[in-house]
Amino acid sequence: MKKLVLVIVLLLSACAPAMTNRGHLVDADKLAQLSVGTSTRDDVANVLGTPTYVADFDENTWYYVGQTTEQTAFFRPDVAAHTSVRIRFGDDGKVTAIDNLNSAPRASLDPETERTPTLGRENSLFQELFGGIGRPGLPGGRNNRGPGQ
């Protein structure tokens, strides 16, 4: 009986969701410590840490993006929390805008499940196997000389 209870407890504990954090989850309390016009880059870095990424063509825009997912057993992970914050700086290094982007729609990418289209031509099995025979420059083709020949 004790073994059965132990097995049941172990099986049920395996069903607990696994939480995974990625990026920076910005707390509202930390964001409240920053103010537009007075906070500097150093202040932002001290409060929030290194940004998730800096805009490619505008080094005065920092993004803090993070999410927490939870996954139970072998099921697909679900997004439990998501934060996106954009902080813009002026040329003097002071914060000019703090934008909370959490309500912005996120792209959902659905991969092709049947077949991934590729560019180029479709070769049959026969063409794949014997298509390179006799082509110059290919291994085993005409005029293919090895090193020193």
C-alpha cells in the first residue's frame, strides 16, 4: 500500500508545470523609479539592467522584452506573463519616453505542417541520382583534374 501511495505521489509531482523565464520581466515598481526628463542611461541600466536589445538604427532606443512560459508534461508551453517596454533617450542621454508595449499585438507564426516550399526546380529521384554524371567540374565528371594534374 505504501508503495502504491509513493508511486501516485511521484506521478502527480511530475505533472507540476515547469516555469521558464526568458528576457527581462519588468516590474511596474522598477519602472516607477524612472522618470522622463531626469533619468539617464546609467539610471535605467542600474534599475532595469542591460536592455534585451537596442534598436538597430537608433542607439537611443532600448527595449526590455521578457516572458514567462509554463509547460505541463509534454503539452505545448503557455505564455503566463509577457512584458515589453521601450525606453527612448534624447541626445543628452536622458529619458524622453517610456512606452509600455504589453497591449501591442504580437505576431503568431504558424509553421507549414505539410511541406515547406523552396525555390528552385523539382528534381525526380532519377535526376537526383544520375543528374551529375558527365558534368564538367563535378566529382567524377569530364575534365575534372585532381591536384597537381
